[in-house]
Amino acid sequence: MKLWRNKTDHIPLVQVVHSSPLNSNDTSPDSSELRAFVSVLESDGAVVRLVPSAGMDCALKSQLVRMLAFKDEVVRPNDFVAVADVDAFVVRGDIFDNLRTEEAKKKKVWLYQYENALRHEGTFAMSFVAMRAKTWRQVLGKSAGASAEALVGEHACQLNLHFRSQWDYDQLILSRAVLKSGLCRAPRKSRLWDAVRVDPDTLEDVSEERARDRAYARELRALEEQEERQKKNPPKEKKETKGKLLRNLVSEQIGKFLFNQDMSAGTASEEEEMDEAFSDMDKSSSCFYGFQWKDCNKGRPSVDGGCKWWHFYPNERERDLMKKYYEILN
């Protein structure tokens, strides 16, 4: 928590899920160890809330209650609330500066690792998803004013949650809610729609998605034409890309699809033609589609543009976290 307070002016809200017995006189946990832990968090500048597990698996509940942080008494309707993993260590103080821009006034949802979801056609990563408190309430709908149990209950049938790993519940529920709201989109052919049981054709406004589909089709046609030209007139010197070129069609200003395609580097004029194909994309999109927001970690100690945040592997332990903590702090 001290990293967030040291590096940024954001206020960490920590919800500690516990299964400790409660004191007979009040609702505080009867655990000196837990109370000491809370004291440390508060001294580091965090707002701490204790949440009884109430029979739900502690890890599952801790993942789910993040989506309900907007309900806390310290949060105002227009406050930005960003969910994160507890082992997401902020490295740079400008990590959420895009929430302060004029462009931010047009946005409703920020999916910082949207690139990752498109690459793997998977759900939206919890680190980081940001919305204003009032938008969280709008997106979560009926279960917004309830509990973690209500979140599972509302989506259990549609998502077949009882047949899935509990580890995936939070991202499945949030991804379904965000897509169903119509505030963010995914490519029509993405398997994400099926995974969260949402039919894009049932959404009221599909104009933005259709614009993306047209741009995607033009991109593929341009690639096919380029390949045909190269077959007929092979270049004397072929410039090879480094592995697969990921062309991002969902950047901060213009929604771009991301897809894997083996490509050879084109000429400057061909690049201009490709960029021109995206000129009609909707720049007033309600969603921030994050690109190049990958975490740094022990397997990837650096990324293009520099590390904004650091994430840990499941097999890393306290000494690994503390070592990185002091490295970032100093």
C-alpha cells in the first residue's frame, strides 16, 4: 500500500476477507494477528475494510468484493474506482494519468489490458479496470447494491459458473457485465462473446462494432493484396519482422483490433494506406481500450515504454515481494 501512497496520490481501499470468529460485543474479528495486520495497512495510508467470508471461499470472495468497492462510504459517485490485484506493484506515478485528461471526460470504462484479451480472446484482466463509481453501479445492474454472493447468484446460470474454476468467476462476471452494458466491445468473431454468453446482435448500438468489423476486413484485404503483389514481384530485400507483428486496432484515440498475422514489413506508402483504413473509427468511444499496458515481471523485466507496474508469479514468496518493493521504493 505504501507504494501507491508514495508513487501516486491515489487512495488504496483494501478489503480484507477473513474467517475469524467475531467478538461477542461487536463485529470486529477476534484475532490479534488480523488486527495487527489491519493496523500496518492503515499506517501505510490505506483505507481498510474487514469483510467476513460468511461461508464463501476466502479467495473467491476477495476477488469478487473488488467490484463492489464503489459502494464504500468514502467513495463519491464521480470518483474513479480502479480494481487491481493485491500483488500489482505500481512502479510509475503516472500510471493512471490518462484519467485526468480531457479525453477521459468522454470515457466510461477503462480496460487497461484490453490488448491481452484480444490476443487470447479471453476475459478482461482485473488489473486494471477503472470506472466512475456511478458507472460501476450502472454496469453491474441488479447486483450492484448487494454482495459477492449476489454477483455469483445473478450470473451463475448464464455463465455456468458451477462448472467452471472459481478462479475465473470475477473476470467472467465483469467481462459479461461490461460487454452487456454496450460501453465496451470486442470483435464480432471473438470467442469472448460466447464465453460470457452475450449475443452482440442483441445490443442496441452496434455501429461502433460494425465500424471495427469494416476496418478489420479492409486490413485483411490489404494484407492479401500485399501478399499477391509480393508473389508477382518478390522484393530484392525482404525485411523480416521480429516474430509476429501484432497490429493494434484499438488504441487510446481510435479503437483498433489486435490480431496475430505473420507479415513482412511494408513500405512507407503501404503503412500510410494501412493507417488510412482506420480513419473512420469512432474517436468518441465510451471505452478506453488499453494497449501496451503489459506488466513487468521476473520473466519480462522490461516492456516497450517502460514499466508502469510489476506483477508476481504464483510461486514467488514474501522475500520476492519485499525485494521488489524496496527496489521500487528506492
